[in-house]
Amino acid sequence: MIDPYKLKISQLRTLVAVADYQNFSEAALHLRISQSAVSHAIATLETELGVILFHRGRNGAYLTPVGERLILPARQVLDLLHKIATEADRTKGLKGGNVRLVSFRSAATHILPALIAQFSRQFPLITVSVIEVDEHTQEESILRSGQADIGLVHLPCSEELETWEIFRDEYVVLLPRSSKLHQTQITWKQLATYPLIISAVDSCSTTIRKHLQRSKYPVNIAYEMKQDSTIISMAMQGLGAAIMPRLAAEPVPEQLQVYSLPVPLERIIEAAVMKNALHTPAVFAFLDVLKNHQNSMALKPRYLWRKSS
């Protein structure tokens, strides 16, 4: 019977590397050891297990059927060892490192500062950098390129990302105070009397247009603007009713009054990381701050933070 305690971590790392690169020499370059060391590790592992793990040939090395069955648990063992080492590093205390964030403007303005301040109090030696992107740049592309570790996103994400809901941002209607509506929630009938001003950004425009289909009164989308500041300025000039996420409108000018839509509409803001990325202890520490403060963080009393289900 095979004694599992005789298996070495270096053998499992070599097994995974050869399986990934399908070549002994390329695996050696990746592991920064000699090709003969790779060959010896695999041969020794095969001897100890009593099975052949790779078909070897001129075109490379390919897993045998039994090798295919063993590669997954080998990866799981290495992943667990990585988690153990990461947790130990974090327990000893983080003495440095860097966390790179990417976020769209309104979240960078109203959500990130409180998070960064909290994190910096806990880990003063870790630096935090932020890439702020406009609504036309997808945060996911920045994460995928490796330019950032954690992103704040509000668009549907691919399966490459792992996400956590951290905030729900209500879409609101902005009108001049001279409109003198005497309720906090506008009706579909009232909304239909105004020219509407919305964002020209595809995701936002599509969301609002789809939501407005709920109205039994015909609505008039008169303006689609690229910049949030332009939408707000046009509403201030009485050119129509602006519909936009509340964070994008903050701080709301005194000349404008905020109303809820007839049927509530929200955009979900999530923290996102690449699923298969090897994150540093500093990044894991920032993720803990995100997860632990989903419920408690508040920009102003009227905002509600919710934990994702």
C-alpha cells in the first residue's frame, strides 16, 4: 500500500507543471530547475505510486488516463498549501505590499475613500493605488490585463470573475425645485409630462429604457448625454427630468430635488477579482475589509448597504 506521507510537495509541483506545459524542458524553465531534476521528480513519483503518469514522446509529455485522474487532487493539495501559507503570513502581520484598485468614477468618489481609509488604519504600511475609469471603459478589461487586483463593477461580469455585492445604487429622478411636486416618489403620469435626460452610455441607457417600458404613459427621451455633469446641468436649467444613479448625481445641487421612480430601479455595485489570480496577502486583507463592511459602511444615512445573498 502506498504511504501518502512519502509524497513530496516538490513532486506534486513538478507533476502539475509538466501537465500544464506538456513538456519537461518548459516545466523546468517555469520551476527554475534543471530538466534532469524534472525528469527525476516525475520518475520517482511514478515509482512511488506504481503507475505511469505521462506518455513521453517527441511531441511532448501528455497525461495518461491515471495521470488525468490524479492531476485534480494534486492541484487541490497545492491550492490548500497556498492558502495555509497565505493565512500564516496574514496572521504574522502585513508589513508591506500594494493593492491596486480599479473603479468607475462615482464609486471611486463615494465608496472607495471610506474603504481605503479603514484599510490604511489597519495596515498603514500597505500602499493602495486606484485606477479611475470612465463609463466607456470596462473595469473587467483592466483586471484581466493584470493592471489591477480588485475592481468595483456594475456591469454583468464574465465567469472569469468572482464577485461580491457591496452596494445597491438607486436610480432617481432629478427636477428643479420649482417643479414643486409634493411627494417623494414621482408617478408615471407626472414623469411623462417632462422631456427626459438620460445617460448615453450603453449599459445605463439600455437599463433605463427597458425600465421605462413599464409606464402606460408614453415617455419622451429628449436627451442622451455622455457626462453625468452635463445631465445634472441640463436638469438645473429646467430642460427636463434627469434619470440617473444616485451616486452619479452626488453631491446633488441645492437647485434640484430628488424623487424616486414610480417603480424602484437599482444598479448593483460589486467587488470583483479574477478567479484564478494568485493574490498577495495585502490583496486578501483588502478583500476582508470589503466583505466585513458590506452591511456597516454608509456614505450618508439615506444609503443602505446590503450583504449579497
